[in-house]
Amino acid sequence: MRCSIFLLLLLVCFASLGAVHARNVISEPAVQPAEGEAQNRKDEAYESRGSREDRALAGFPDADAQRRALGLSLGAARVYSKERGFSVAGYTEILYQTYSDQAHWHETNLHPVASDLPTGKDQEFTLLRGVLFLGYRVNDRVVINSEIRVDRDLIERGVATLPEYYDTTKASTEASLDLAYLDYMKSPELTFRAGVVLVPMGLINEFHQPNEYLGTRPGFGDLFTIPSNWHALGFGVAGHKWVFDYRAYIVSGLNAAKFTELGPRGGREISIDTISRPAGVFRIDYNPFPGGVLGGSYYIGNSGAFDLEEPVDLKLRTTVKEAHGELRWKGAFARAQYAKLLMHGSTELNRAVRTTGLNGIAPRMVGGYVEGGYNLLWRKKNGSMLMPYLRGEASNPQDAIPPALLEMGLIKNHYLDFIKWIIGVEWRPVPALSIKTEYESIHDQNQIFWNEFHMGASYAF
């Protein structure tokens, strides 16, 4: 009832304003602007629209240059296209996976008779990920932005070959706040940023929407060596100068007590402990021509080992080095990446977390890939895509097990030394909808081979 009365009063007010306006129009003679005046008004309106776009770009030449310089995925960049006010974007992703029920163990010196091993895997269809970007443009210079993610972590299910060592049927669900920061854009050369940020490493961690990379899932190197999505609490600067994009942050460190033989993924956390062990990260990208990027990044800090039953005070010097390149030309798309993590003090860490057997935490972890594709519909200007693609990758989160760890009884885990080949095709009937189908052939250093088939779809809004 109250709502109806309110609407009625609102209609009466509008009617009254309309009547007053009508009387003014009748009582005042109409003045026809001269032709030159009318043209001037059109020019002023056009210039005003242009100035609004310029203010939204904050001095950057175009939206893509701004997005790349500030390290923004397509969804995170949405708020930067506004002149003022709130912005909402996001995407959802579904994935179907089916696996070989048997892995074939080829004949080798250590395994003289070929045999088949059960993988313990079957198939799965799941809503893999849901992401929401919420932002607010305060003015020309100030932006508040956030990213909220809920996904299923299928890492072990996707890589493990032996059920007795890994649970290949369980998938965990996690919620995460990957972004919650404030930007002050002083100029294209200098933006100040503070809050929860994505660590600016690799081709995927910042630009992680499914329609920004090939394949239904990132490569193993982007999961094990660079633990995407890798966020931290920190502050720093970003910008673009001449043909270079850069970002430099001080961020909260890693909790090495949650590292595993699969890498540092479990050590991503924001807590009083990790904040007390800050790290520095720097990234630079060289853009020699439109569509071409060569870059690298470097992370260094002292990881701690927190939340153990028997507390220890460890300062484990941790560095991550990464180099990447990307080429986009007409319908062609190619890129490559290599990353290496080094950790000093792995002997003390393995002793503190009491690792055994194949589960040792290595002092060196590596991963890299090369991929390429060609969009057969590149001449169309509507954003549609039909792209066959190929990726080859290698990763090893136990790339080195030094003698000190072998003396502790740890064994180098060749089951985690992967070579993977992927062939697939991506179809985008419209820019917001991506459908990918791919076949994967994987083997480890023990010469155990198995295959997987993936089909994924994502929709961005």
C-alpha cells in the first residue's frame, strides 16, 4: 500500500513538472538556433564525449594499453572504462573431464616388462569456477576494485597417476578474495596501488579469465611453480613508459610449512605471520610492436614455516624467476613461458614438516610451456573465433633433491616430472562465450603414459 501511494505521488510530481514545462513552452516564443550554432553544439557534445573517454583512460592511449600496463584481466578492467560509479563484471566456467582408467607403463631399464596401472580416475562434470568483479570509480584518478572467486581445486585429480599416493577422486572447493585494492592513477607512467593484489608473475596469474588463454586449464607451470591464482597483501606502483610496462610491489610472503611435493600452492595465505615476512616482486614487459610482448618477473623473500605443532623459526630465502613472450598477428597467436622457484633451507623445512618417501619439498621447482593457435575467423570484426591450438609443456616440482634430503630417506618423485601435449580447438560464437575441446597426452619420467579428454565452457558478463 505504501509503495502504491509513493508511486502515485511520484507520478503526480512528474505530471506537475510536465505541465509547468508545457506552459513555459507555450508562453515563450520558440527560438530557432542558427545553423552555425547547431553545428557548434554538436561539436561540443562530441568533444565532451571524447573528454569523458579520455578521463576514463587517465592518459593511456587506449583501454588495452591501460589494462596491460596495470595488470588487469578483462573483468577487472571493467571499472576503468567508467567515468564514475559502480561496475559489475564476472564469469562462470564449467568443465567436463574424462581420464584413462589405465596408465601404460612402458618398458625401461628399471621396469623391464611393460604393464598397465589403474589410475583410479573416471570422469567428472562440474561447475569449476564462479568469479565476480566489483569496482567503484571515485573520480578520474581513484579506483576501488575487487575480485571474489569460488572454485573447485582439481589439481591432484588432474595429475596423479597412483591412487595409493594421491587421492584422485576428491576435489576441494575454496572461496577466495583475489583482489581488494585502491588505485591512484597519477599519470600513465605512475599508478599507486595498495591492498590485496595479484602477484605480477607469468602470463596467467593476472590475466586468468578463460577467454584470455588457450586450453581448458592453465599449464602445470602456472599451477605448481607459479601457484595461480596467487594473491597477497601489498602495495606498490605500476605504469607504462615508452614501450615498457612495469609493476613493482612489496607483498606478504609465503607459508612454506604448507608447501608440498607439488609445489608452493598451499603456501598462499594472508596472515599476520606472512605479513611479517614480506617479499618484493618486480615485472617488466617490453612491447616492441602492437601484439608483441617480451617480459620477465622476479620475486624474492624469506618464507616462514608457520602453524606447526612444534614451532620453528625458519627464514627460507625463496626466489621465483620467470620469462615470457607473446605474439598476436592477424589470426596467429603464440606464446611461451618458463619459471623456476628456488628455496634455500629445504633440509630444515623437510625436517620441520616431517616429510617422508616421495613427498619431499624440493629446493628447485621448474615449469614451462610453448603454445600457439590460429583464429580462422580473424577477418570477422564481431569478436567471433574458431581457433585450433597446440601446447607442449614440461614441469617438475621436484626438479632437484640434494644429497642432504636423500640422506633423510626422501626419494626423488619421478611421477611428478611431467611432459604434456595438448591439441584442441576453441570456438567463440560471441566474444563473451568460449567453448573449448581438447585431447591431452601426458607422461612422467618413469615412462608412464595416460590420456585425458576435456571440454570446457565459460561465459563472461
